[in-house]
Amino acid sequence: ACAGDKKPLFEYDDHYVMLNDDGRNLFYRRALERALANCPRCSVLDVGAGSGLLSIMAAKLGAGQVTAIEANPALAELAVQTVARNAASFPWSNVSVISNLSSKVDVAELPNGRPADLLVTETFGTMLLGEGAINFVPDARDRLLREGGVMIPAGGCQYVTLVEIPDFHAAVAPGPWGGLNLSRLADLQDTVYWKATVGASSTKFVPLIERLCVLEVDFYKDTRESVPENRTFRVQATHSGIIHAALLDWDIWADASRADILSTSPGSRSFAGDVAWGWLLHLQEEAGADWRFGEHPRPLAVKKGDWVELGVQFIARGISLHARARAVAEEASSGTSDGAMVSGSPARMLGVNRADMVEASELYLPVAGDSARHSFYNRALDVALGHPALVAEEFKTVLDCSGGGLPALAAAKRGLHALALTHRAQFAKALRKVAEDNGLSEQVEAYSADPRDLIEALLPLGKRASIVVVDPPGTPLRGRSPFAIIPAIRERLLKEGGRIVPAGACLKVGLVESSDLAQLVSVPGGHWRDVDLTVWNEEARRQGVLGRLVPHTKWFGSHSTMAMRWLSEPQCIFTVDLNDYGRVAAPSEENSSHSLKAKADGQAHALVASWTVWADPDDPSKEHLSAESEYLGRALTWPHYVQAVAAPNTIPGLLEPVPVHSGDVLELKVTVRQGTGKLTGTAGPEFVLQLVG
């Protein structure tokens, strides 16, 4: 990882994949081509131009004047450079870039001080209006587009589909484990505000109703006032199942014929398009006859033919929405109405910090539902309890700093006293309820606290802990780094001879071939069709794409559609004994060299790293835990780290992959520095990797 005050463009999940999204780009090129065929040398206004790609398309297709408006100064500068690099291919056209909000651009700043003939915009988020297009596109249309001018796209529709999706539900509704009833943790589900961004996913789901257009937008005439506050739909179930979530996606159409449509619906996009936009999953629970939720979340079960009422509340004029479903009488009929739907949070969320609920749904519940992880920690506790230094101890205690709290409950089932420390107050409250449900309140306490702020008197039995449990390094992604907390724990909270669980960890690195992965951080080949985008690869290099490990979740794992293969077996490049860590200060910098042996012919696009931990210090291979899992929640919380590689002597505007042949041995130079960084959180080792040969 590299330190830096400003996040590089290649660390975002949108900039580069949008440039590589062939479906998106072709949709806009077709639309521009049709419009400009009827209006040669027309003037074009590109609102929210980003890279300037659509402006360049318009110029190449015959526009006389093109004005690209981009509010982000850094993107506007890259657009200027990209336009300049392509200018020779459209000598008949003039393309200018204005770095400003479109609402602050006056018509006098447009070519010849006249409104444009055509307005094109791609300012859509995972929600159709998620980037606020309804706020600024109508303003640009009314002030900066001539009367009768062309809008691209002409319109769009936000869709909702109620779906059964068991793997996603399992990641937010922990089931029983080890004889423990964990059902109270489901009270942490945020079924009001939080939505999971999903894309490039192979997770199976069943649509339980027809895909439903809940908000149609006509970009020729609609304004923010056109978006209702609430809308209610009466629909019939097309399949039997349990409504776990509302799937939110959208379509836009190029013109009034609606013959050419760009969709974000699952299965309609390439990998790059899925990453750039994806779709949303909005957790559902059954609403009552008054639209209110019950004391505990309970999904609504339906049978084929059942009638369901779907209430939709549009938030901030469609930037987001809240949907909830309830059963209705059999004699109901289909229909739509604009009207009040009772909104607001269920009682369990009232007075609760919203950030607690969001983090619970994103991180805490997926970890709490990881039964294989719990089983690993359970076995690791057995190993620690069997250590000679602890065998004879009469009253053993456990301090659980893993954030999840399940190891503390497992320890309590053994009759040990345990304290679980969580990141959020609401997590601690839920854990106390789980302990109560399982008759473990006398053995388990839970606080929301940082162990570095804790004093010995607050520990179980008022004495230093026999065992301290920590998260694997880097997991969950925003978790508490063991490297940050172990030194303080060892100094003040862990007794002499006490044990850290897990026992050790290593960072594994291997070479990967994946053109999909390359599209996250570069423009392979430096072009999209006939448009030169080498400026963006030069920018990626300038910002350190070849020397920075970037964390990614979702795009890896068994539920991802990303095509990849390992060209070398991942191997440990850094190993740490967590029971020794922090006893002495680590060197400020260490250098080592490792050999990566290719097991197949291919093109290496990246080095990919992830952490593995083990339970037994004497046999790391016996009981270990890693990112590899069929469980969706693991992919959402256990990151892989990616560093792009490029063949030697590749020109700056290209990031050509490294060709390898089976049996080749490549040298990997590793520099480990102690400090702060994205890879490990607030403290610990940072890694700089260099592939040689």
C-alpha cells in the first residue's frame, strides 16, 4: 500500500470501468449517430462529461461544436488532454471543456453564445436518479438547449423487482451455530435506509413479481417536481417464495421509439458495466396492514397468485427510494396510485445511530453469519486453551476483540468468562440479547470500546485475560487491525503466558490473468474502439497503479462473474506470529525476495494478495481461514488486494500484461514498512511489491 492524501482514480469502482463498458459506449454512439445524421454540424452539449468520451464521439460523428461540462476539475483536466489527443480525428469540429457545474454555466459561454442543438448526458448512478440528474439536467435543458433540441437519452425508468435471494439473506440473517440461537442479531438489519450495491454477481435469485417500473422520467419535459413523494402498486406474485429483497435497476432509452435501450438489469451488462453501475438490493421485511413493521424483521412469504401491495417512497426526488411490501386480500386487482405510504423506521431502529445499522448490514451481520469462520475460531480457542501455559490455570478468561462477538459466546459455552468488544454500541446491545437468549448472561458481557482504552479492572473477573481474540488482518475491510491493538493489549490486558487467537497470519501473493481485473484500473490497449484513451493509463501510472495494493471485495470469490485464473500458486511473502508480535519493535523497513513459478502459459495482469490465518502455531496448514469460501458474506468482508503489473518497456500510455510461460520463475521483490496505510488499517506492515523478470 502507498500513503497518500487523495484517493487515486483507479481505486474508485467507476472511472475506468465506464471507459471499458462497451455496451454503454455503443448505446451512446448509436444514439449520437442517429441524431447527428439528421442534424449535420449541429452543436452538442455534454453535461457531466467526465472523461470527455461522449464529446469525442459526437465530434467524430460530425458535430460542428461540442461543449463538455464537467464539475470535477481533475476529471475536466483529463478530458482536456483526452480531447487534445484525439483532435486530429475530427478537424471539422471544435471541442471545448468547461470545468463547472452546469447550473453555473451561462448560455453566453456556449459557442457563438447560442443554445446547443443536442444535449447528451450520462449522469446516472446505480439508481437512475442517484447522481441527482433530475436536479440539473432539466435546468440545462431549459436554459442551454434550443427549443425543439434533441435529448439523449430521451427517457428512462426506475424498476423494482421483489426477489427471493437466499445467499444474500443468509449474509444478513445469521442462523444458529454451535447450539447458539443467533436470531436476535437479525434485529440489526436496516430495512429502511441501507441498500447493498451488487454487480458482476452470479448469486442466484428468483423474481417473485414481474419487473415493475415505479418511476418513469421523460427528460424532454420532467422536472424534480415531477417525482411524487409516494406511489403504491398492487401486483400479483408470479412465483412462490420468500421476499428477501427488492432489486432496484433501471433502463434508459435513446429516443421516443424506445427501440434502443440501455439496461442495468442483472445479466444485461458486461463485467465492466456491472461494476460501473450494478444494481441495488434493498432488504425487505413484512409490513403490516398499516404499512408499519413488526418488533422483529420477518420476510414476507408469498404463493404464486397472491396479491402484494408494494409501497414506494421516493427520497430526495428520486435520488434514492424506500420500498416495503405487504400482503393484501385475494379479491384485490392490479393498479397504481400516488398516495401516502406510512414510512419511518421500525421501533427497533428508533433512537439508534443510523451508522450503526448501516455498518451492521454491510459488515457485522455478514461476519456473524459466517459459520465456517466461527468454527475456525472455536477450534483456535481449543488450541489456545491446550497451551501448557494455560492448562493448569483454574479461572481462564477471554477478551474478544474480533468485533463479531461469537468467540466470546463460544468461550462462555465452555463455562469461561468472556468480554466482547464491538465497534458500535448497537452491536454490543444485540450481543447482550443473544447471550440472554442462550442463558449466558452470567458469563458474557459486551461493550462498545476500543481495547486500547480499556483498563484491567473492566476485564472478566477484574484480571488480565488468558486469551485475546482478534480479527484476521484486514478483515472485515473497515475492522480493527490486530497490528494496531496487539501491542497495547499485550502491555496492559493480556496476562503473562496468555495467548492470541488466531496464532499467526501470512499475506499470500500470486500472479493473476484477468482482462476483467485489468479493466478496473486501466484501459487495456489504450483505446476504446477508435478513441485514444492513453491519457488515462498515463494518469494511472502517475498515481501509482503499478506500486499500490488496492483492496477489493465483491469482485472476487465464488459469487463473482469476474473471469480470472492464477498463473502462479499464491505463496506467503510475509508471515507473522501474532503471539510474538509487539514484543519488540519491528524494523522500520525490511526487504526480501521471493520466486513466483508460473504454472501455466498466460498474460499476467496483476499481483493479487490476501491474508490467511491459522489456529495452531505448530501446524499452520492444519486449521486455517482465508478469503476462499462459498459463503457470500466472506466475499463481502474479506478483501483481496490488487496491484497491476505491466510488461517491461511498455510505453506510459499502455499497461500491457506480462507474458509468462509455464515453468518461468519470476522474482518478486517485497519491501515491508511499518506505519499507517489502507492495507492494514491504523498500524502495521505496508507492502511494496515489484515484479522482476
